[in-house]
Amino acid sequence: MIVLLIALCFTDGALSQIRYSVPEEAEHGTLVGNIAEDLGLDLTKLASRRFQVVPSSRTPYLEVNLENGVLFVNEKIDREQICKQSGTCQLNMEVFLENPLELFRVEIEVVDINDNPPSFAETDITVEISESATPGTRFPLESAFDPDVGSNALRTYDITTNNYFYLDVQTQTDGNKFAELVLEKPLDREQQAAHRYVLTAVDGGQPPRTGTALLVVKVLDSNDNVPVFEQPVYTVSLSENVPVGTLVIQLNATDLDEGLNGEIVYSFSNHISSRVKEMFGIDPRTGRIEVRGEVDFEESSLYQIFVQAKDLGPNAVPAHCKVLVKVADVNDNAPEITFSTVTESVSEKAAPGTVIALLSVTDRDAEQNGQIHVEILGDVPFKLKSSFRNYFTIVTDGLLNREQADSYSLTVVARDKGTPSLASSKSIRVQVSDENDNAPTFTQSVYDVYVTENNVPGAYIHAVTALDPDVGQNALITYSILECDIQGMSVKTYVSINEETGYLYALRSFDYEQLKDFTFMVSAKDSGAPELSSNATVKVIIVDQNDNAPLVLAPLGKNGTAKEPLPRSAEPGYLVTRVVAMDADDGENARLSYSIQRGNDNGMFRMDWRTGELRTARRVSAKRDPHQQYDLVIEVRDHGQPPLSSSASILVMLVDSMAEGRGMGDKVGTSKAKDGALDLTLILIIALGSVSFIFLLVMIVLAVRCQKDKKLNIYTCLTSDCCLGCSSCCSRQGRSRKKKLSKADIMLVQSTVNVSGPGTAQVPVEESGSFGSHHQNQNYCYQTKHQRTELGYLVERPRRVNSSAFQEADLVSSKDSGHGDSEQGDSDHDATNRGHSSGADLFSNCTEECKALGHSDRCWMPSFVPSDGRQGLDYRSNLHVPGMDSVPDSELLHPLNHHHFLQNHQLSPHQGSLEREMLEVFLHSSRAPYYAAYLTRKRVC
């Protein structure tokens, strides 16, 4: 009959216990119980939760069906073989489930059946009794042995009914029973020398089993005195593991007889167990009991030794005593640690209290020696939790971090409380499985990448690196570029990235002059679930290369050659021009130096290598041919590696005066204005210089004119009355005093195209009303024919002048009508700013005669282009000075020579001072390169 006893003992809901009983000798396949049903487990989840038996608890006698939880007998169980004489016989088994971990302890008690009868060691038992033995004398008999236990063990003894003896059954402290033969009636050897009886041992089984032996009692002659022990029972304490030969006790029995009847021999009684005979030995002569085998407390804590003492006389009657040997426990067994289940790995996000392993600890020692303290060594995030009895679980004691420790070696130490204390240890290794709890981190938050311009498209430029402390897929990083725009285009058209290595590549050739730097973001993303990412900034800085040669901005000229004037009278250090250049590069690549590369063999010029100013190094030699020009090649070189250079060709032309130089400069300036404007700084400098120069020039002109007015005493008709009646006014002034010639007396006349002779009719010029808006309120005086006949001289190069030319001149300069004084240079300024080549041609032939006459504005005297396209002559062709006669064309323009003029033009004594004063003015004017080679002798108003 199988008995089921379920004892549930829950500790934190993780462990429980169930108990079964099964009779020994059960056949294979005998059902013991259904563990799953008895524990209330879901049979459908046994497989998914990996229902299994702890390997260390397996036994060959029992087996569990892991699919349905049935416990059955696998092999016939012999209780006596498994448990010997133990009062209880129990088999233990542990089963567990995973997800979550649940452990169940299964105890199977093997129930004894009465399958063994009692048996005697010898089938014939002989007892010798002296005939002199008195009734009541006891004779211990050899005990029978029954391997069964409990109710099936040996219960009693029986003997054949007789008149001399009876049996007294005694019970030992360990529960074993033995029989003593008690003499009930005196024996008489002469009547019966031997008695035979059947001794029967009976167990308590149902039905009872018996074992028999033949008991033969031999009657001996008497020996009057028997040996006597000091006490019937001796108690001795003996420590386990004592060495062989250790004295257990020294017995002493006395016999009052003498001789052989008083000489005693000691021996073990016949009914002691064979194990006691193996463990102990007795000296027959001395009664000394010694240890013969290994005494083990764990095997037995108490031994009973039955000793008899018998003299050597005839018909000796033995004396008996009992020695109780109590074995004292010694701490000779270290605790034993057994792991039932171990989890190989635990997630780093496992909650505190997660079960890692289940273990049991046992100690075969008793009391203090068997009390155990268990702990985990080291500072680890795990702890032990006691379950039930000697079972413990290892659980997590906090959050785990695989990045700090990817595995732990857990050493469990079990230590008993004996003296000295014994300990044992076992270690397991627990791997911490990774979770994607760390985002990739770049080694730098900002990467500065320097890329030299003109790089090869597709070239490697840099590498970004991100680190992820996770492992496996959680640490597999993919790089990408976050979308953004650079100069209106996607950043992915500029750079690319290798998504596995983080290598950056340029997709185009960069130009420093177009793009100096740009910034974008890169992202590093792992492959975990969920994916984690982080970003970093990459700043690409384009490094300048010397790939741009300097560009010359000024001076500019036609066909790449600039023309610059140089007065012959220029002092050393005279600024000829300033070369202005720029370089699109940066830094040292754009730092420029200027030098004269060619054309300065005689060292006439020097160049400031920093500013580009070209100056004279010495005076111009007087012997130098004025038509010989300086052809200079200026080199502009940057400081890059390798350096690049450009050259500018400058043709320096010698001029006789500063005015010529300025006239040439005006033309060049006009060309430059068309080709390109100077930079803002240069314009500001020129503007400030021009204003200062004009102011100074105005002051000088005013001072010179005031001085001339004092010397020449020139009077003009300034009022409207004089202009309205020019002839009468002039007549009155002529009669009152001699009139000085002023520029008011000079007038433009219109003549026909025919220039054959002085007799050609001259037509006066009629001015339109729009000529000079600021002179519209003035009345102009025009000379008539009869008035012109009173003039003494006339310039004989008439040209057709129409009113539209005057209107065109008025558009260019509206500052001076020509009838009054004006500031020198005003008309120049206006003409240059308007930038009309026609305007420039109109006023390009102004000479110094006007200034000699007190008129400083050359722009009032336009030259006109004839309708046939021929080059117009100087304005002197249209100049009519009262009192001057016509002269042939051959005498119109000659180089100014003082001696030649004085020799060819001797003034008569009757000529007035006006002519002489005018002559002096012309001769002493250093800026007037030409003169009129004739004067009339008429004096006019």
C-alpha cells in the first residue's frame, strides 16, 4: 500500500515539499504518485517550464516521467540493503521547474515488509552448566538476527517446554532483544549429563516468521566459586577516530578459588554482534578491551559489549557484565555543498531577488559540529537566502551592470561551528547577459577636420569613432550623416560616410575661395532593441592652397600695357604710379610683394615691395631722348608654396610739363574708369587728396590773379550797361585812358570752312539761351563786323562752330560760361565724372594762354570736330584777339623760344604797353608750350 503525505513548506513561494511511502520489494513500474498533480501544477506547462529532476538527487530505484509528473518504481527496492538496521529508510529526490524557478523536495519512505525471518548465527548452540549451579542462575544465549525493523523485527524467543530451564527475554537499549536461559531446578549430572531443547526466535510480522536453533545443555561437575565482576554494567566514553590500540576499559573479575579454579579467562559473550567484534578486542588474561577498528560516530554513537569471565577449574561457571561504549563526536567532517541547479547567465536588467542557483549544505557531524554557517565571499551583488532545512538560494542583491562586470565568480563557503571549525567551498560562474542600455558615445563631441582645397573627389578626409560598452548586436554601430543644406545643396553631395567604419570621404573637390568651412552632424546608432543613438558635430575647415596667381587691378591699359607720364623735371621719389593687385587666396598665399622684373637696367625707378608704389630713384637725365620710353615689367608675387606671380607692363613716357602728365593721366583715368573701379579705400584716399589739392590750387590761382590784376591793371566791362553798349563804353574808356587787354576781349568767331586766305568772311557766333544755366540772367556782348574792323589782329584758322557744340559743352561743364573767372580744374572734374569720351575730346586742347589772360578753365574753350571727320585743331584757330592781325598757318604753332621771339618780333616805340605786358606774360609762363608768332600794331579798345 502506498501512502501519500504532502507537506507544503513555502519559502518566498519558491520551494515546497512532498512525501510518499512505498513498500520495499515493489515491482518495476509500481506507481508511487503523481508529483505534478499532487502539487497542483499545470500539466500542460511541464515541458515549457522544463520540468526535471536535480541530477545530484537521482536514484536508480525511482524514476519520474517528466511529461506527466508520474513517480514510479524503476528497480526493486531492498530496504535492508539500502538502510541496514536503520529505523527509518528514506529516499530523497529534488525536482524543479524553470521560468520561474520552483524547487520541490520529494521524500520517499521505504516501508519495511516482513520478508526476512529471524536467524541464529549457529544452528547448534551448546551451553555448559555445572551441576552445582543453583536455581536462578542465568546463562545468556546467542541472539538471533532479523534484518527487518519495527514490528517486523525480532520480538521474542521460545524454548521447548521442560522442567529445568525457562527463557527470560531482555531488551537492549537499542531495542534489540536477547534471551537468557534461567536454571529453574538443580541439575544432576549423574542422572542426565546433557539436555537438548529447540530454541525459537519469533518476529512481530503478520504472519510472524521464526528461526530455530538446537540448544544443547551439558551438565558439568561443580566448581564451587564463580568469578565476580565489580559491577554488572560499565559505561565508557570514547572519542571517534581514536587510533587502533586505544584502551577502552580495563575489566577486573575476582574468583575466591585457588589454582586453576581461581584463574580467570575473559572473553566476549556469544551473543554480541560481529561488528562489535570487528571494532573491539579483549585480552583473555588481563580483561583489557582495546580499539581494533575505526570508530565512527557517524556510523554509530553507542556500542554494547558483553563480556564473560570464567575460571579454569572444572565445571567453571562464567560471570557476565556489559560494557556500554558511548562514542563522542569529533568535528571530523567538513560541510558538504551540493548545487541542485545553476543559472548560467542572468540579464543585467534582472530585478533584485532573481534566483540564480539552488544549493544544499550538509554536515555528518552532530550538535555544534553539525551546525553550519553559509556565506558568499567577496563584494558581489548577490546574496544567500535560506529556504528550508539545509537548502539555500542565491539571488541578486541589486542592479547588475554588464559594462562594469560581465561575469561573477561566486564562491559559497560553508563553515561549521565545531572546534576546530571546518569549512568547505564551491564556486560557480554566472555570466551577465547584455541589454541595450548604453547609447554609442563619440570620442569627441566636435571634430575639426582640415581638408586642403583642390582635393581629389572620393578621398578619405577623417574618421569619426563612437564607442558602445555593450556587446554583440547592442554594440554594432552604424554611422550616418544627418541631412542638412550647405549653400542650398544637401550635405550628402559634399561628404559621405562609411556606415561601418565611420570613415568620412569628400564627394567633391573643395575650393577655399568659394567655401571656407561647413558644419554637419553625424549619428552613431547601435543595432539593439530599442535602438540607441548619439550625435557629434563635424566641422570641415578648407585649408587654402596657393592656387590663384595675383591679379593686377591697376594700372590698366590697352592691350595689357598701362601708360604713365613722367615729367622730365620730376624729383627723385616722384610717384609715377601705384600697382594695385589682389590675390584670391588667403594668409601667406595672399601676401604680395612687388618688384621690377625688367626694364630698369639703369636703375631709374625703385619699387616699394610692400605697397606697389613705383617711384623715381633719380632725376631724368637731360641727355635722354624725350621720345624714348621706359618699358617696365612689374612682377607681383605671392608668398605661397610654391609662389605664384603675375606681371604688369607699364610704359612710362616722358613729358615736358606736369600739365601734359595730367592730361595723359585724365585719358588713362577715363580708360580705367571704364575698365574697373579701384577699391573703396583707394577711392577715399583719392577723393580726400583731390579735395585738398583743388582747395590749394584755388588759393594759389586767387593769389596769382590778384597779383596779375595789380600788374596788368586789366579792366573789364562788368555791368549790364557796358555790355549793352559795348562800343560806346569801350570808346569812352579808350578816350579816358589806355585800356589793358583782358580775356573779356577774346571772343569766338565762326568762319567758313574755306581757310584759303584772310579775306574769308567771318560770321559771329550766336550763343543759344541754354549755354550755361547759371549765366542765363547775364547779357552777353557780341562783336559786329564794324567793330571787328577796329581790331588789330585776328587768328586766321577759322572753324565752323555751331550752337549745338556749345550746348554739348554746356552739358559737360555748367560751372563756367567763359565770361567770368572760374576755379581751375572744375570743368576737368565734371568731364571726368561724366565719363564721355566726346566731352573729354572737347576740352582736351586747353593751353596756358587762357591762364595768361586770367582764365583758368581750359574747358571753356572747346575744339570741334569737323563734319568730314578730320581731327580738329587747337582752339587757337577760333581765337580772335582784338588788335591782332591774321597770320599764316605756318606761323601758328612753334616751340616757345625767347630769343627767337624777341629777334623776329621787335616792338616799335609807338606800340603800347599792352602788347609788351602780354608778351612778358607769355614769355614767363612755364606752363605754356606754344605762342602766337605775330602781333599787330593797332591799339584797340
